[in-house]
Amino acid sequence: MEEDAEGMDRFDMEGDFEGGRFGRDGEFYYERRRERAPQTRDDALYGVFAEGDSDYDSDDGRRRSRRKRRRDEAEPDLSRPVHFQSAGKFMPSKEPEPEPEERPGLGAAPASASAVGADDAAAEEEDLDLPTAFGQRIAEGARARREERARERETAARRRQASGVAAGKPAPALGSLGSNTKVAKMMAMMGYKDGMGLGKNEQGIVAPVETTLRPKNAGLGSVEGFKEPKPFFTKENLPPPPPPAPAKKEQQRWSKKAGAKKGPVLTKNELLAMRSEQEQDEQPTVVQKVIDMRGPQARVLTDLKGLNVEQEMEANDVPMPELQYNVRLLVDEAKADIVRLDGQLRREQEKVASLVREKEKVAKQEALQKCQLQVMEKIAGVLEQVRVDDTAGVLSLEGLLKTFQELKACYVEEFKMCSVAWIACRFAHPLLIRVFQGWQPLQNPLFGLEIMSSWKDLLQGDQAYDFSGDVESMAPYAQLVSEVILPAVRISGTNSWEARDPEPMLRFLESWERLLPPIVLQSILEHVIMPKLSAAVDSWDPRREKVPIHVWVHPWLPMLGQRIDTLCHSIRYKLSSVLHVWQAHDASAYAVLSPWKDVFDAASWEDLIVRYIVPKLKMALQEFQINPANQKLDQFNWVMIWASAIPVHHMVHMLEVDFFSKWQQVLYHWLCSPSPDFNEIMNWYKGWKGLFPPELLANERIRMLLTAGLDMMNRAAEGLEVVQPGARENVGYLRATEKRQFDAAQQASQYTTHHAVPGAAMADLSFKESIQAYAMDQGLLFMPRVGKFYNGMPVYEFGTVSICIDSVKRLLYAQLQEGIERWSAVSLTQLIEMNRKARQR
């Protein structure tokens, strides 16, 4: 039966895994799954009918060998001689009885392989005597096959013997351990022996649990005629007790020596020392809780130490694990108590040390407060004596000052902390009022300087000035000065001081500069000096005053600071009211205006000069005649006086247009004379160059104009042709210039003819004024752009276009694009068109 079963395919999971074993929990564990042969295309088409081409593993090889052996046994051997088989004995009148045919069914096994083997052997033995050589070869092949089958039977017998199944033994009962070869092999690998109990000491039961079917509706009570099954544990089937361990080992396990070998016994101090070292070595980490729910009760752990102690003890078969577990709990509780008590002891010790330190601190504070109390009592006694003397009327300013100076020298900190300075100020105030009664600070500014200096050192000391301006937050000394000195200064400054005579007030402020607090000085400037100066400036008349205004205003510039701006506005208005009638020959205007160049802001100063001074100087230069034979320099000197006051670009433009054009023409005609005296011409050139101030000679444009004259002199001395100044332009440029001049002059003349100002003649309007009137008639803005120039000429805004006016050549220059220095001569019609295009954009 076993032999026939080997030739059949097995459908169990024995060969599916490698390294498999059953654990204590009844689960099957394996190292890895056994690899199967990959499914080919033939396998998918033919299934089990496909012929394998490779032995992938041993199980597949065994199956194929079995199938081959069955196929060989089923196929007839045609090489054997023909034998006839008897049909049995039968009577002539009866049909022959066929022999019963045995077919293996579901419950019956096929014929044993031993019987088949015996028949084959007998048949082969009968065929051994073959006379021919062909028959001998057939016999040898049969013998080889017979030996091969014998070897296979022996291999199968050994396999069955190794698996514990004896040959010829009946099949094991269904449900028994032997019926499941896989489980039997696994348990044999784990050390189980057939017929023995489970466990290390074989204490498990051998007989399986019997089940008996009780009668229907019998319940749990006894039933008549029904035999109850035997109890599970009886004297007969009780598991054998484990063999007792040797007494010697048990005694050694619980002996003192054995206990000493378990590990060192820690004392309290050693445990605390180890814990402190661990705390020092370990870095602070975040404590995470772990909940162990593997047992009957959940455990909350803060680390994984000793997590599997119980399992390890069970695995190592540690004796009495419950006792060891309880002992370990007691030891852990004792350790926890020791650590807890040690922590409480440390906290108590730290608390005691803190209380000791607090006690020492309180003792020091008590001693300090006692000392301060004694000092306060002494200061209070001194102040009481001062109050008594003041009440009696015998208190003097010198004695009061000396008393408080001694207090400050002896008790510096208490003097500041208790604000004794305010008490001294209270007693000194009436005494200082009597001292400064009737004092005239402008006539006698040095009076009381020593007294106030002593009181400043006493009351102020190293305290900083208070700039807040609040009377309540004022320092003691500042309040004393504001109540004693300031009233006298305010009365004298308001009643007797004149702004045009600044010396008395300046002398007083210079004398008291170190003793006046900033808040008092600002009060004097704001309420005494500024009102006086404002009234004086308003009443000042430049045409009648003989003393220039800067003489009595400029001394106050360092003290007034930004307050001078209000005065400058009034002064510019006064100056502009008289400069419109000023003439260039009057040098007094320069004496009045030049000191204010650095006082006024740059834009205001330039506007004042360009509006009132430059036009008058241009007229003087236009009237100036250059005559080497009889030279008069009055107009030229008038202009050179203003060289340092007028902005340099305005001065350069004015000289280039109104002076150098005539100067170069005179030089050209002199050099073209029949026999010029070059020595005289050189002296004449040096004389003119010496008349220019250094600030003009440093200008590049002035040097270029002077160099042009020198070049003309050099060409004449070398006998070369001297080119007339201004004759280098080509004819096309001259024609275009003349045409633009004619158009501009014609438009300006037409406008002035049809839009004449009532009461004014045509000749009264200059070229710039005509363009300004034309812009007003067109509704366009016409105004100068302060601080912007092109080729030394001022720039104006004609609507949205920037223009320059050349009054000498009577030309208009317009900036073609804002932000790009591209200028071109244009007419008034072109200006109107440019404004129109700008508005469309």
C-alpha cells in the first residue's frame, strides 16, 4: 500500500517551505518559501500532460520517476516471447467463468508492489534460457531492469523505515499522529519520540482525549444504561512526574555561595552614586511611554529594559519564576524608595541652605538699614537745626551753603536718595532773592557769579541738564535759577535793551553761559531776544539806516539756530523793496547783500541776485567800451566787485556775452592794423587778465576765452592769417540762423504791435519780456527753472517745454526731449506745436 502510494502525486504542503517548524503557540514558522519551477507555455497548454525538460527540485524528480515507473509497468515488453494464459476449467455446457477483476476504488489500494515484483521476477527467470545471441541481449536488459527495480524497492523501504513506518504495518488510524507525516516529521525534529508524552520531562498525556456521544435530550445528568467516559486524569493516565533534580544542585542553587555569585549586593550609597554617575553621563532625552498589553493587564513602561524578562526566564527554564519576579519587584520598589527619599533629602538640604542664605541676606539688610536709620537721624537733626535757625532769622546764605556741603561730603548716597538738594533749594531761595534784589544784569553781568557757581556745584553736581522744559521735572538748580536770575534778565532785556546794540546782552550771556541751564537760556532767547530782533527788523529801512543790518543780527546766529529763518524772510523782503531802484555804480548794495550769502539758502540767494543784480550788471557791461588808447574801467570794476557774490555760471555767461565778444573784436582789429606793437599788445593782454579775480580765472570757460585771444596773438606774430572771431560758421548755418532770427523777431514784433501794454512803448519790452507776454496770451506757463542752466543761460518753462533765451542773438533754444540734453533753435510756432504734442501724449 505504501509502495503504491509512492507512485501517486501528493497534494500536501510538505515541500512548499524550507526550514519550517512549529512554535510553542502552535503557529508554523519557516525561513523561506521553496521555489517552484516557473510555468512555461507548454505547462499552460497541456497542464499535467506536459513532459518536463528539467529536474527543478527533488520532489518534481521523484514524481516524474514514479510516473515513468508506472508507465513502464503498464506498457507490455514486446521483446519477451509470447506466453499463453489458461482460461480456467469449464464444462462444455457452461460458459467459462471469468476471474474476478480487482479494481482499486476509493477505499481499496492497488496490488502490492511486492507481488508485482515477484511475478516479474518469475517471468524473467523463465526467459533466462534463450539460445540465440539476440535472446542473450534480451536477458541482459531484463536483468538490468530487475536490478533497477530492486534498488528502487530498497530505497522506498529505507524511506519508510526512516519515517517510522515498518514494512507490512497497517496504515495508521485516521486522526493519529502517524497519519500526518508532516507533523510527525516536524515533532521528530523537535525531539519527540513515538509513544512518549509531550514536554521536556515527557510529562504530557499519551492517549488522546476520547469523545463519547450522549443520548439525545439527555442533558448533563446521569442516564440509565449509558456508560460515562473515564475521567481525563486518572491514576492510570496521569502524566509521570518530572524526574527530581539532584539534591546537590538544589542545595548549591540556594546556598550562600551560589547567592553570592548571582551578582554584587549594592548598598544605598553605592546605588545613589551609580545613579548620579548615570545622570551625569546621560544626556537629557524626551521620555516616551510604552504601553505593554501582551499580558492580562496593561503595563506602562518608560524604557525597554527588562521588557522580555519573563519570556527569557521561561525560555531558559529559570526555576521558580514567580518568586524571582516578586523578589525583583521588591528590589525595584526598594530602589525607587531609596531614590525618592534621597531626592526629598536633597530638596530639604537645598531648602535649608537657601534659608541660611536668606537669613544672612536679611541680617545684612538689617545692619544696612540700621546704619541708614542712624544716618537719617543725623541728617534729620541737621535739617531741624537749619529750620530752627531759619525760624529765628539767624540763618545766613554762607552758613546754609556750608552746612549742606558738609552733608553732601559725608553722606553722598543719602544726599541723592533723599533729595536733600530740594530742601537746600527751599531754604536758599529767599536768601538769594534778597541778594539779587535790584540787580541790573546788563549793566553788571559779573555780579553773583561766584555765589551761583557754588550753589550749582552743590545742587547739581554730576546730574545732567533736563531739556524737557517741564517745570515740575526741572532739576533743583535749574528751578532756583529760573526763579532768581531769569526774572531780572527778562525785566532788563524788555525795558532797557535795544536790538541794534547787541553787546550788553551778548556780554551777559557769555558771562553766564556756564551757569545758565539750557532751559533757562532757551527761555531768554525765545521770550527776550527774538521779540526784540523781530521788532527791529520790521522797523529797519535800508535807505535810511546807516548801520548795516548784519552788524546787529549776525552775532545772534550761533545762538538762534533755526529761529533766524523767520528773520531772513523779512530781511529779503526789505532788500528786494529797494534793489529794484538800485544802479550798478552804487557799491553799497554789495556791502549790504554780501554778508547774507551764507545765511540765506542757496535758492533764495540765487533768485535775489538773478532778479535784481545781474540785469543791472549786464547793462553796465553792454555800455562798457574797450579802447586801448584811452581805457576807462569803471563799469568793469562795478561788475568785478560782485564776482564773489554772484553764482559763477551767471557771471561766466554775462562776461562771455557782454564783455569777451567786444574784447576779442578789439584785439582782432588791433592785430590786423598795419604795424601792430606786439609788446604793447602783450602788456594789454596781461593787464586785462590781472583784472579778473582768482575765482573767475579758475573757471574753464574764462580760461578758454582768454586762450582764444592768446592764439590770435600767436598767429599774428607768426605771420599767419588771423581769423575774425565768430566767422568760422559755414554759410548754411548762418542762413538758418538769420532766418530763425527774422522769424522770431517778426513774431515778437507782431505780438507787441497788436498786444501792446497800455501806456508802454514798443521799445520798452525786451526780447524775454515779449516771449513771456506771448506765453501769457497763449495761456501757457512761463517761469524760470531755479538752478538749471544751458551753456551759461538760464532755463525757463514755456508750458511743458524747457527753453533758453539768447537776448543778444535774439534766439530761442528748446530742449527736444525731457531728460536728454538735446537743444535746438526753434520759433514761437514750433514751441506752440511742441506743447500741443506734449498735451496729446
